[in-house]
Amino acid sequence: NEGNEYFKEKDYGRAVAAYSEGLRKKCEDPELDAVLLTNRAAAHFHLGNYRSALSDVIQAKKLKPTHLKAIIRGALCHMELKNFSEAIAWCEEGLKIDSREKKLLEMRVKADKLKLEGILLETQTHFSTPWQGRAVMGIDLLCERNIKLVLEPSNEEEEISDGLAEISLDGFHSDNATGAKVHLDPDGNLNWPVLFLYPEHEQTDFTVAFHENSRFIDHLMVMFAELPPWDLERKYLPSNLELYFEDEEREEMYEVNPEHTLLQVLQHERYFVKAGTPTVLVFVKRSAFSKKYFSGKKVHRL
């Protein structure tokens, strides 16, 4: 299977595309479709697309309720998304099928512990001397790239110090569903959590690790390898989409070239990273909704 070969080579983007192609053939074999969905979920998982992975395993489980690999993958997705109660439920469902499954047993204990410890509650990061060097390192890396951040205003010196600590790459906080944060890979490149908003359908998608030198079009090709269930009119095709970011201060919209990398967008003179998470709005080209959404705002097009 072509998808499996790509997966073994860790080319997860092509693996997603290959599994999607297999699903489009509609072989009318529920068991095979369940396997393809679970395999695609695994590829999405390795790309950090946990919500897409979860959507796939939910579909796989509907086709084959006893598919243990799908249940394990679903539990893993919920763990990454910090949905510990749901992770516990999926683990328990899988353990009814195989009470000795080691991964589920270990995950069940871990999820229960995290839930009890209240990991979901946000905690205040306090400034301390060991963080200072890391904070400076984080600021330097962002300044070198000409990336601008939006920090919460503060009149208290201590609170400003807390903010600096949060800029450190090891403690960069972002107000997103997964608690993901920007991190430096072994090659010295930044990987960012990126939020995609679909205002027309009030939907979101979240990429946990968007490499700064990756193009938006490449992510769109993976994310929309198969149309999402909420796209009933089948309009959300990569070639039929427009990307924008919003300058909230000026109430202006800037169109994003999908061929550009994340770093190129973040370096735009009017792009400010808020809460540690770059955000992009996605619209269907020349749609009635986008015209209404842009009404009253200045739009800078390509």
C-alpha cells in the first residue's frame, strides 16, 4: 500500500493523501475503510493535526466498533487535546474489548491522574532567576526573525517579568485548546501552534507544530485531502480558498499568499502574534459570506 510506504518513510503528508485517495475509491468494504481511516488518523497525529485524526477514528469506530487501533488512537488524540475525561472513556471502551491492552491500561492511569491533579486549570507562571536566560533566548530568536508579539499590558514590574518568562521557548504559553507552544527543533527552526478559523461555518482547525518554513498551501492540501463534514456544499477545496489575517488595531484585513511560508507571514509589518498562537482566517473565494464579513473593513489583497 502506497500510504503505508509513505508512513514508514515518515512522509506523513503524502501518507494522508494516499489514504484519502484509497477512501475516495469507495470500495464498499467497511472494514477496509475503517483501516484506511485509522491509518490516516495516525498520519494526521504525527503531523500534529489531532482534531483531524480524532475525526477519522470516530468515523472508523462507526464502521467497526471493535477496531482497537482506532480506539487507542482516539484516546491518544484526546490526551493531546487535554480532554482527559474523554480519553478515560475511550480507554474504558477499549479495555472492554481487550482488558490486557497495555497502552490503554497505562493511558487510563495517566489520564485519571492528570484529571485529578487539575492539569486543565491554567496556572500563573512566576518569574524566577533560572527562567531569565531562557526568556532572553526566546526574545532574541523572535527578534532575529522580525516577529512581533502582543503581550498583555501591565503597570507592575513583577507582571512584566512574568511576561518575559512566558516568551521563553520553553515556557511560551498560548491560549489554545491543547496548551501547545512554539518550540525550537534540533535544526534551529521554530515550530508554531497555528489556529485556522472558518468564520462562515464557525469551525476551527488547529495545527500543533507548523514548521516556520512550511507553506500554507502544503498544510491546506493535507487538511482538505478530504472535505470536512460541515462543508455540505463541497466548496472548501485548497485551490478555492483565500487566507487572511486581521489587523485588529486598524480593523483591516490582509490577504495571505498560500505559497508563502509561515515565517514570511509572521514577518509582515502588520502581523502580531497574539497569545503565542498565529491565527489565519479561511474563506471561500469570492463568496457572499466573505463580502459581508469584509464589509466596513479595509482589505489589502494580493
